[in-house]
Amino acid sequence: MKSILILFGATLLLVLTPLRADLVLQPSDMVAICGDSITEQKMYSVFMEDYFLMCQPVEGLRSAQFGWSGEKAGAFLARIDSDVLPFKPTVVTTCYGMNDGGYMAMTQATGDAYRQAMTASVKKLKADGVRAVIVGSPGCVDGAAFLNPKVTAEEYNKTLDALRGIAQEIAQKEGVGFADVFTPMMEVNAKAKAAYGDKYQFVAGGGIHPGNNGHIVMAYAFLKALGCDGAIGTITVDLGAGTAVGTPGQKIVSCQNGTVEIESTRYPFCFQGDPDKPDQNDACVLKFFPFNDDLNRYLLVVKGLNGSKAKVTWGSVTKEFSAADLAKGINLAAEFLVNPFCDQFNKVTAAVQAQQAQETLLVKFFLHYMPAFKSMAPNSTAGLDQVAADGTAREKNLFATAAALVIPVDHTIKIESEP
């Protein structure tokens, strides 16, 4: 009976706990991630969906990406009805400006066109029932790879910064959210080059299209703008009492002699690559911006430690920490990049990539041209509608496949006191 009452109390607490005022996301939101070819790369959008599914800022989130190569803000405005609204999004993020700048020095006409198109897009989305809009700024270009006869990377970043300012102005005027993608990308770019050398390519694809190293910073900017606070989970171990407690999503299976068995339904975010190898993977830029501090706190707190330090073994990795740090709490997600969640995290990511690849095919090559198809073949309207329905159903099934892979992960943390 006591365990039933504890479970009921915990459930009631979750139900009665209000969502934070700064959290844009609400349970069961559908997030449309919109942008140009950088969005169509399906990298930051995959990172975001991974975060929604596994880190679970709120329950029941789903998302889809609507990237279109070469697109400017005005072209996005023209395709909102055909491409985006059929998915019934409640939240929309946009990332435009890279193409809007025209790959030249900033002009009044460039700024006016971008402001007009983005403002009209925000107004339309709100009028069509989208509850929340996040206007994202463009990112940056990288002088180590940017080759453009009309403008240098330094000059074009000034254009992109000006468009960043206009995007922020639009968001403030329209009362919607703003994601500053440009500033953290510029900062990480500078820090990475200081550490790895001027030839290091933070934005490798022609200096315009990032690899995972740049896209993880983009995902960070959007997740922060959506109000995600990064409190993934906390495991508190009292060695003196021989007990352990986990926050929601972290079920303690057993605790004995400093070894804690946990069943987790909420995952920390996992990364790819060597954190000390300068390449295009995401792990190597983590030291240059606070993703783990701000968005990925999976804490181990240890009380009652006999000695000044302890060895902590999580999965196949053992590290040593001071008793003071363990008492305050160490971030397992940051300290153990290779951890028991990685394998399942990667399986979910692969399923998300398959889902988002289907979205590109469905949106760019069918839904977008549906009005034209129906005009050309008016007697086939019912058949075209059925194809659209089948394609949309397949996209939903692919999302369901990804979501179903977020299964409980069983793992063990071993704590060994040292003098």
C-alpha cells in the first residue's frame, strides 16, 4: 500500500506541476522545422528531433523538416499552404537569410526584401493557427572554405549579421520567439580555429553548409529558443545509507555496495566522434559552447563518500572524481561521451534520418506540386488525394518507428571510494 501511495503522489506531482513560463513547447506539439538547403541537409533537424524524442523536454513531441535547397524567405511564404500546413504544426521554426543575402555586401534592398517576406511569413503562420513561431537567424560562413568572387567571408558575415538583426527585430515586433543562430556559430568558429588552426573548417561545405560540428550549434540555438532547460535526470546516491533516488525517467532497480542499477526512459543526448580530433563530427566542438551545461545535464550526486575521491564506472569507462565534485554532482553526459545510451541513441537517430528523408520526398516532389497535378489531371483528383494520404501515413509510421525505439535502457553506475 505504501508503494502505491508513493507512486500516486509522484504521478499527481507531475500532473500538477505547471510548465515553465519560458517553455515554448507543450505536450504533443508538432514542430515544423523550416529553412533552406542547410535545413534540407537534415542534420540540425535530426538533432532537434532526437532531443524531442529522447531527452523529452515535454511529452509526446513530434517534428518534421521542410528544408528546400536555395530557398529565400519569399519562396517559403509562397509554399506554406501546400507544404507545411497539411502537417498541422503547432510550432514552426524558420532559418532563412543565407540565400536572402545574395552572397554580396548588405544593401537596403536586401534588408527590405528579407524583412517584408519574413514578416509576412510570421503573420501567415499565426493567422493559420500556428501557436508559436521561432524566427531563426541565418548562420555564418567560414573563411577556411568560402569561395565567392563577389564577397569575402568576412564581408558576407557582416551581411548575415545584419539579417540576424532584422530577424530579431521581426520577432520582437510580431511577439514571437527568436533563435540567434549566427552569434554562437561565429563564436564557436573562432574558438575552434584558435584551438585547431585557421584551416579548420567549422562550416565545410563551400563555407556555407556545416557538418555535424556546425549543425549541433544550430540545434543548440533552436532548442534554447524553444525553452528547453536541459534537466535530463539526476541520480542521487547515499553510500552511507545504501540508497539511491532517481528523478522521473530514472528508475532505481537496486543499490548495493556502491553499485546502482537504473532503468532509464529518458536519455541524455549522445554525440559522435572524438572530442579531441578536429573533424566534422559534433563531439569535437563541445568544448567551445555550453551544450551539455545548458541542455544536457544528466547528474550523479554522491553523498556519504569515505575518502577524498572515488572511481566511477559507467558502462565500459572508469573515471576518477573528487569527493567535493561528486557531492555537488557531476554531469555524466559530459564526462562520459561513450556511455550505455549510445547504441540505442544511434538506432533512434537512424530511424529519424529515414523519416526525415521521406519528408523531403513527400514535400518537395509531391505535396508542393499537388495544385499543379490536379490542374493537369482534374479527373484524377481522388487518386492524387489518396497518394498524398498514403505518403503522409508513411511519414507518420516512420516517426512512430523512431519513437518506438526509445525503449528503457538498463545501466549500472559503480562508485568505489579511494583515500
